[in-house]
Amino acid sequence: MFNDTVLKEIEGIKAKYPDRRSALLPSLYIAQREFGWLSQEAMTCVARSLNLPEAVVRGTASFYSMYKHRPAGRHVIQLCTNISCMILGAERLVDFLETRYGVPANGTSGDGRFSLVIMECIGACGTAPAMLVNTDFYDNLSEKRIEEILENYK
Amino acid sequence: MITLTINEREITLDKPMSVLDAAKKAGIKIPTLCHHEALKPYGGCRLCVVEVERMPKLQNACTLMAADGMVVTTESEEISRTRRGILEFLLINHPLDCPYCDKAGECELQDLVNKYGPTTGRYTEEKRKVPESHKDHILARNMERCVVCTRCVRMCNDVQGASAINVIGRGNRSRVEPFSSESFNCEYCGNCLTVCPVGAILSRLYIHSFRPWQIDKEVETVCSYCGVGCSLVVQVRDESIKRVIPRMGSGVNRGLLCSRGRFGYEYIHSEDRLRTPLVRKNGTLQQATWSEALDVVAAKLSAVKNAEGGASIAGIASPRCTNEDNYVFQRFMRTACGTNNIDSLSRTGFAAAQKYFEGLLGQGITANLLDGLKNSETILVLGDDPAAVNPVLGLSIREAARRGADVIVIGYAKGLEKFHTLQVIPRVFREAEVIEEILTGVFSDRGVRGDMPYVDKGLRELSGRISGKKTGIEGIDETVKTLLKSASTSIVLGMDIVQRSDGHRALFAVAGLTYLLEARLYLLSGRPNEQGLIDTGCVPDMLPGGRPVNVPDFRGKFEAVWKASVPDSEGLTLMEIIEGARNRSIKALYVMGDNPVRNIPGGSIVKEALGALDFLVVQDIFLSETAEMADVVLPALGWTEKAGTYTNLERRIQLLRKAVETSSGMEDWRILSELSRKMGVPANYSESEDVMRELARVSPLHRDLTYEEIAAGDALWPYNGEPLRGEMYEVPAIVDAARDYNADFYLAVDKPLFHSGTLSRRSRALMKICPEAAVRMGEAGAARLGLKEGDRVRLSTSAGSCEAPVSIDGTIRDNRVFLSGNFPGSGVYDLMNFSIDTVTKAPGTEGCEVKIEKIEGRG
């Protein structure tokens, strides 16, 4: 079950809506943050804290592709390989991430440090290639710059 | 008034409805797939599209409300083309495995494709592949066949309220799954099976064992499990029940069933059924012929009667037997055996409560239609979990909650956990003081009602006695407030709080609330014919029709018809019979269709009592623990093997029909009338209807009732007779046995959703869902002992001990641990001692201290 701080956070979200079901999506994000991904246990915790049926929680969560439905690394890298990024070498960066950090495209590194998600445009075509690490944005990427950036994500 | 035209026919409607319903009313069929009469309109499949004049596009008939002057066409070239297109899309991912699929023959998709096409598929890509899941014991899922109409999900969420399944994923990867994606782990009502239009959800009880068109006969009858009395249809092939299905919209259940009713029928075909009579010779039970066994019983009972008098004989009737069986039982006991010592295991709850309420408030006070629950503003739930004891009644409470009713639970009701608006938790085993405090709160606002002076007097006394003594329990004031503003209140009473040595305290408080609030009172009833048993006279103090046995005028009428005399004093109640057997004042006992050794608190005492008898006859369909002790065992016929009637908890009399032939056993009433004849009191019936004819003649409550009238569903209280007024002229003195219960743990009786008495353990399906008794306990208690889910523990009380796995239930927040009595070996009743409530004569089961030890190394 969630600890008291998390439960309080969820209570705060519940208080914003007249219907507790409305608090489901934000609560799922919290569960994902706490558990790393939406495991059965994570969804059970959400169901209990909102007094909603487990099947309803899972049904809702499974509709959205941007929740993590599989375990992920400690840090999630989302790299764009769309046209601008591709032209400026994003595919080389994909290979680099795999050889340097052992993280395959759309997979997780063996040490559990990184997951790599190949994503569509993040609106940074002017400063391509670009990526997100967790929620942090980085552009003008090169192998060297990636190495420097990822030093901050252990 | 709305007048519209459908297919050039003018249709007038007296109330608003959808175009689909309007067409149906006029006999015009519009095809549907996602629509189901038990569910709200959904508008998902679009097969019901129709043309409406002056509307630019095709419209869904299911979601379009009929309006005045509307002109609708339900079949046209464009409509057919659209439907064909929709079906072609649905078939893209459908495996078209009809030759192999169980649903073929009753599949709605198959029928629609037959009618509208397409006859060939154009789709050449790979189909979506999802393996059929057999990971659940009861329900198989084949998601390739699923058309995602969501009927099952809507049934589970909006009607059953279990919310066990949902649509997982999206787009063409949508599929229906339970939370665990494997086992359903739900209430197993199987109502999803009823609504699935294709072969996506199937019952593993009969999968691949027959085709829908191979059914020999379909028999409409009534469920044999609990007091709701759900109508259901039994489908039979080769004299074996293939499946049990509901009929939509019919019966008190309106097409809904629970796990016991739908999946619990297999006991009828159990290998363990008794086939021949058994007579004890040289200490062992040996097979005997009917005439030999009946001669032994008649001779022995006559000998006891002649030597010791009729008062030394007693009979235990059965709330699982029909009205006809029970009527003949009491007639046999009263006339041939000359005793009024007739009672049943219903005395441990229902019969005790019913007698108290009727005595105080008048006959028929508990006769309330189930529909009243759905329409209540406030529902007060006490004593047990309605969703487990009477599951379909529980659904009405859930429906009321969905409509905005206040549902107040005093104590625990796990099945209403997501539905109650308020829960009041009394101190353990001290529910009475909470109900009394609620009652005095209501009384101080409402004051005396004046209809029943002695009840008003009782209320004044109670209110004087407890005034100023507040329990301080949270929620009582809010409950009082809610009850006072409610215009329509229902009280649902479970029998757990009757089983206290001062159980009558709670009963008076409930009676007082019923009286002051003019509430509808429902008594939960775990057996199908508890009410019928009382009405047909299987109680020590009343003849059939609720006529007191000690009033000579009433007795005379029965004696005239039966042509035999009836003893004039009231007989012994159940626990007194057991006590009588123990102290040897009862010499012979006749048990019909029940298992007192396992189903009464104090199992070892009951065993000792039965062991002390000179003569024990047991009439049953199984060699129960009680039958094993008998001198003669007579095999009876079970549910679906005989006709008869049951009276449900709302006092509706319903017809049971015979569905299967069997060579072993005789109807209970036939055995008893044979014995009666042998003992010199002829009872000539050739079929069960003859018994009803006699009952309808002698019992004022059943006056003129016929099987035709009962079959038509018209046998509703108060039938044709006049009920009697209450018989108590003052409130029986209230004994206050309250004390604190501070031991670590107390044992309490669990009433599981999936079992019923010792009958359901012979149903394979129910044993798969719930194979073993578990000790249900709260999180705090489990943590204190360091127990995890599934750990095995030894439970010891002063009466005995047993082993069981632990099941942790977060809804229990007191120091009770719950164990059921449904399984072979030791059950909860064997571990209990009891005290007797001096007013209701029900056994009190409170305060049974239990020691719990973890068994290491296993679990």
C-alpha cells in the first residue's frame, strides 16, 4: 500500500473533483512514479485509495499508451527519430545508446539504469536531434553531449 | 401521448421510450447486438440503424427517443447495406469457428450474419490471435470471438455491481478481461454468460458437452438455494441437468442469478446420492428394501409412542423441503406420532425472528415485496451481508444505492462495501445497544404512534432505561437523522444478531424501528423454504396457516380433516429437543432433510444428544453426518426430481417442477404418508398437488390456492386468507446480557457467497470456486500473529479445534474471526458452545473465545 505522504497527495487530488473517478488518471501517474510502472500491485493501490474496482482501474490505465505497462529503467530516455532528427543523425545516436549504455531501442539496459523509447516529434525540429530524459528536455544532441547529459542520471 | 409511424404503421405510446422499444411493442423486430433488455441503451454496435424522415443520416433506434409525428423505416436497401457493412467489419477478426464453438445455434452474431450477410469475406490480412483462456475454473474466455459489445462489462458494473471485468486495451486490441487477466476471482454470478451474444464467455461446467439444439427439455422452476426463490430454467438432456439459465425478465430475479443458483446444481447428480434405504443391523447401516425399512420405522415409532407417549418423540423438518413435504411431515408427527415437538434448524435464526416479529406486530409483517427495496429512500442493513446470504436481494440494495438511496450498514456487509453510504460499527457482539440507541433517537423525535399500545409502552420503557447512556459509537446520530427524513425505509435483517443469548433485545429494537418508521422489514433467509416451513406448521406452537395449536377451535378443524387427534400443548423448540434427547426425555427423533450435527452450534453436544436416542430416523438425499448416526436412513428425492412449492422470504409461493427422472428415492411427503398409513392414520395422496389441495382446504393462509394460480405467479401474500393479529400482548421482558468482549479473538459464523449448508459441498463447480473453509480475519489481528494470506493455523476453543488457511479481509475491523460450517471435517459449529435466548429460543453464538496458532512449515 502507499505510504501516508502519497495517500495524502491522492486525497488532495480527490478533493478537487466531485466524483472520485475523476482522480483516477492523476493517481495513476503517482502510482507510476512510486512503483516505476503500473504493475498489478500499483493498480491495486490506486483502486484501494480511490475505492474503485480494480478492473475499472486497469481498464482505464490500459487505454492510455503513455502509462508504463511494463517495468522500465530508472530513467526513461525518449529520443525522436522523425525527419529532422533523422537527417541530423538521430539513428546514429540510437546505435550509440545501445553500444555505450547497453540500452536497445524500446528496451531497457541490463543494469536497469535506462529505458529507451523511440518517439515521434517533440517539436524541436529547429534544434534537432532532441530527446527527453524523464521530463527534462535536451536538444542539439551529439554522442559527446549525450554522454555529458547522462552523467547526471545515475 | 406520442404517436409515431414505423414501417407505415401508426403506433401510439403512453410513455416515453426509444424507437427500438416502440417498434418492439408493435411487434416489429429491429436487429441489435450491443442492446440487451437488462442493460441501459448503449448505441455501440449500430446494427439497429433506422431511417427517420427529415433526419439526414441513419439513426440508432436504441438511443433515439420516439417523438410525436416521427416517421421511421426499419428495413431498406440502404439499411441492409449498412448492417452488412457493420457485420463484415465485426467478422474481420472473428475466427468463424462456428463448427467448434459452443454458442453456435444460439449465437446472435451467427443469426445476424445469416440474415444480413456478408456471405463471403474480402479480408485477406492476418487475423488478431488471442488464445482461449482456461485459467479460470468456471469461466472460459475466447477473445477472438468477442465483438466488444461490452454487454458483459455493463452487466458486471451496472447491474451486478461486482465490477470484476473491463475492456482492456483499445482499438482492435480491445478485449474483456478480469483484473488479474487470468482468474476472474469475482462473485461468479455468471450473469456475463447470460448476456454474451457470442461464444466469448462460456461456462466450463458444460463446455463442449452438448449443442443448444440437443436439449431434450427445458423446465421452468425455482432455485433450491436461498429464500429469494429465483426463477430459473433447467435444461436437461438424457435425464441429466446440462445447465441452469435464467429467463430474462421473469420471476423475482428478473433474469439475474447468483453463483449458487447458476453453478450449484451438480449435487443432484452426485455419486454420493443415497440409492436405497439403510437399516442399522449389528451396529452398521445396511441396505434394505423400502417395505423393510418403513416397517422398522413404523414399528419402532409406534412402540415408543405406546410405551413413553407421543411427547417422547420429536421431529426436525427442513427448510430445503417443499411446503408439501413439510405439511405432511407435521401432519405425520402430530397425528401418527402424537407430538407437537416439531421444529427445524430455522429456529437458529429465521423462525425465531419471524415468530417474534409476527407475535409483536402481527402476521405478515415480514411479507414485503422485493421490489420495495429498489424503491426505498433508506435501507438499514443489519446482521449479515445480504449480498452473500441472499445475493439477488443484495443486488436490489446495490440498485437502490445507485439510485441515490442511503444504505446504512450496522456491522459488516462485505458485498455492500462499495455501496453503503454509512457504516456504523458496534462493539463486538453488542449490536443490540446500537440499534436501541438508534431506536430511542427516532422515538424521541416521533413519539408514541398509538396503533399498538403495548409496543408504545415497550418503547417508553426502553427509552427510559437507556436515556442518557450513550455508547459514543460513531454514526448513530447521523443514522437517526437519515431515518427521520426518509419517506420510505426498508430494514434488512440478517440472522447473525439473532444468535445472541440476548438476541431478543436487537429484535425488539428492530421491531420498534419497523413500527415507528412504518418500514418494510426483510428477513434474510439462507434456505429456500424457511417461511413455507413455518406456514405449513413445522413449528411447535402453530398448526398450518399460523393457527395456535393450543386453541381448541382451531385444532378441532384440523382434527376433523385429518381424522385423528392432535396434542393440545405446545411442543419443544429445536434446542429444547436437543436438550431433551440429551437428558433422555426424548427417545425417538425423526429428521427430514437437514444435518443438525453440522448445522447447529455446539456440534459435539448435538452428537452426544443424538447418540443418546433410542431411535433416530433420517430422511435425506445424502448420507450426512446426521444420517451416519441414524438407525434407519430413507433416501428422498431432491430438487428437480419432484414437484412442489416453496414460499420465499417475501412470502410468495412458487412452483417447483420436476425436470429429471431418477430411480432412487421417494418424495419426502410420499415416504411420510406411507408411514402414516402404516401407523394407522391414512394420508392418501397420489401426487404433490393432492397435498396442496388438502393444505388449501385446512390452512387459512393457503385457502383455495391451486397449482395453476401459483404457476401464474399470483400466489402473493396474503393470498386468500385472513392473517391473525399479533399474539403477544406485551413486549417480553428484556434481558440485558451485555458485557465486554476483550479476548484476543472470538469465533463467528461465516456465511459465504459460494456455499450453503452442507449441500453445496457436493457441487463440483462451487467446490472449485471455494474449495476449503478459510478463517477470515482482519488485517490488524493477522499482523499481530504475523500471519500472511494462506498461512495455515490451528483454531482451538473450549469445544474443539480445527485447522484452516487464513484469508485476510480488510473490511473486518474487530476481533472476530469468521469460519464457515460448509465443509467436511470440522466447521465453525463444532467449535462453538451456545447459550439459549430465553425469549426467542435461538442459540446464542457470541463470546466464543478462540486461540489461533500458526502451523509452521506449511502454507
